[in-house]
Amino acid sequence: MDYKEIKKLMDDMGESKLSEIEIEFPDGVKIKIKKDSFEKKLPPIPMHGPQTSIMPLEYGVPYVTNASSVPANIPEKQGNFQGNVVKSPMVGTFYSKSSPTAEPFVKVGSKIKKGDTLCIIEAMKLMNEIESEFDGEVVEILVKDEEMVDYGKPLFVIK
């Protein structure tokens, strides 16, 4: 396999929904390609204080800006939630189910265990499964299907 073929494979992988692929050719050549998750590429952004905030651009690409330049009329849901809150680990689009015809991963009242899939967040054409950090029951779902979510936005309340 030459460089052009490997480059084409990498480009095709970048455009697909696959996150990892491993190929072994009859001549013994092995190729393994794995996409980095969007979450790993972004440095942590402080959630409190006036230092920084995330602003979405017209085309959905986030950027960090000085908080003093953020318009004051952007609403931000504040809440005192009763239970454990699962927050978005990245900027992206929230999906409650794996496909439009599938059942949601969880509903209000669902009993879940640590590691169960709660939703998918699509970021840069990658589908990232968000898993529960807690055992318990889903008491509130705080976002709607196909809603844009920011880093740190509360998604679920689990008791």
C-alpha cells in the first residue's frame, strides 16, 4: 500500500461516522486508524468567573472569547437541581436516540447504572455516546432532541 492509498483511506475515514478501523492485508500489512474525540482536542474551559465563555459562530464552530464581550441578553438556565447532574462534555448536537426510528436511550423514570448510554452528542460529524457517571433514576431531561448544547450544559438529572 503506497502513501496515496493510505492518505485516501485517512480522508475517507475522516468523512465517515466510524471512529476506528483496523485492516490486515494478505501481504501482512496492518493498518489501524482511530479518530481522536472532539473532547480530547479542546482544553478544559473554566465554567465560573468572568475569564472566558464559549460563543457559537454562524457555522457552529465554537470559539473562546473574553466574557466582557459576551452580550448580556444571552439567557442561561440556572437551576438548583435535586440529584446528580450529567453535563455535556463538549459542544455539539444532542440526540436522545441512535436513529430517528429508534427508542430513546433513556426516558424520565428510566433506571440506569454507571456506564449506561444516556444520549449521543454529535460534534464535528462524530457521534459521541455520553455515558452515565451515576447509578439511579432519570428524573429530568433538560434538553430537547437535536438541540445544540455547549460544554458544561446540564443534560440530565439523576437521583
